[in-house]
Amino acid sequence: MENPTELEVHYGLNHTFDRPDKPIERSPLTVPLKPDITGLKSVTVTMHFNSCTAYDMGQKYNEWFSDRVGYSVKLLYIGDYRRRILGNMGEGVKVHGNTWIYSTLAPVPMAIIIGYIALRAETMRTTWHIVAIAAFVISCILPFRQFQKLSGATKPGLTFADLAAYLVISNSSYDNVNSRLSGDEELDITKFRANIVVSGAKDAFEEDFWGELQIGGDITMKLTQNCARCSSLNVDYKTGKPGTTDAGKVLKILSKDRRVDPGTKWSPIFGRYGFITSPSGDKPTMRITVGDEVSILKMNKQRTVTGMLIGSFPLFIFFIVA
């Protein structure tokens, strides 16, 4: 279907996930891709200390999922709301909002110092008093505007994706992980949650250094930061609990040599976060398809380092010092 308006969700078991004694109908659930938000309750969603508003789809949808996973959950629709991009995840990527604030914030501390010294000078012309007062006022306004931006007062750029719009891994790296497991065991590739898997990489983990990709000939994607992994890799999807084989220890296995990002030094790295940075020609919709050719436009000389993800923390320190 060229422009689908709904999707159909199927559940593969005939009982609640970990409750074989609780039977469930195997009827699918149809979900509109752009639901009518009239009358839907607004809720606040927080991921990585990064909050936004979303819409509760309602009892029909919530009960369908809750009955199957075995505890209360909600299906939420983000609509036109967006989450801000944290830390340096969006470095070099154009985002929505008044970005001029960032460039003008740099001289703020100096403006405060100049204004303070000038106001205290015993011998000073009226003109300098005016300049000093103006510098001081500006130095107060700009951090306030920056705080508004960090608080989500301007339009951010993420939906419910973890930290970026795309996550890229390579088959070569995936094969490397499987080679570390005992016997013929193979890790479920979906555990890495990548929405783009690239085949043909010469070496495992060479994507650590990929800086920019071209996909399908007309889509450019900038890879900004590394994906630090957590214990979710160890979960056995059949039981919902940590696996008992080598696949259930894959986080520890990767930690032996994949803790390569000083910004997340306790977590192994697997994959790169990315953002599309170019329009797809004159097409109204960007489309990435299985089988698209991928070219590496830029290779970084060194691995990138993940910065602090809580964007408002440095500003809080600045206010205390000032």
C-alpha cells in the first residue's frame, strides 16, 4: 500500500505472555496511523529526563495490549509533539527552534564580568554606564531564553525513538558477536533494535568511524554518536527473563573489548545513532527500502565521544557560579 492509513497488530500466542493459564483471543487490533485526537487525554512522557506530551489512545487499545503482556500499559500517540535532542546527539544536524541562541550564549559570562566591573568603576562616563547596564541585561536574558529552549519551549525533533531517529549497525559486527557464542547459538538480531542493518562492511565494528552515509542514491544520513548498550541484550524474548545460555551473557561478552566510548565508559558500544540531513530529491516522502545501496561519504579519524545527555544540568551549574 502506497500511503497506508492504519496498521494491523497481531499477537502470536493464545494466552497472556507469561500466563499459560489465562487464555486470550487471537483477534488482531487495527490502529489508525493518524488518529482523531479529539477527546483523547493528554499525558506526559519522560525518556532520559526528556519530557513531551502525547495522547492516550483509550481503553480499547490499552486493554488489548495489557491483556497480552500481563500488566497495565497504554498505547500513546505523539501527534505533532516532539522531544528535544539531548547532549551532542544532534551535533552537526539542523534542528527546529531558535538556534541563534546557542551562538549568542558563548559571550554571556564575559558580558556579566564586563558589566559588573564597569558598574563598579568610580570614574566613568554616562555612555559607559549605559553600555554596562545593557551588557548585564543581555547576559541575564540569554540564559533565560536558553532555559526555555532546554525546557522544551521551542519545537524539538524526536518522537518516541530512544535518542535519535535512526540506529545503524552492520551485519559484519552482528556476525562477530555470534562468533563469540558457544556452539551454533545465534543472537536474535532484533535485540539490537536497529532500523537500518548494512551488509558488506569489510571489518566488524568499522561503523564506529562512519560519519555520514548516502542511502539509495539521494538520502544523506549523518551518524552523530555511538549506541551504548544495556542489559536488555541479555533478555530471552521467549521468557521475558535473562537468558541462561551465552546469549544471556552477551552484554558481559561485549564489555570485554567494546567499552570504547569514554562518554559511556561502563557500557559496550554497538551501532551508531543517525539523522537524515538531506531531502530526497523532489519526492514528497523519503523512502528507505530493503536492498538500497549504502555508500560511506565520510569516515571519522577517531571515534566520537558521547556527551552529557541531561541538557539543563550545565546551565544549572552556570547559574550557581554566576
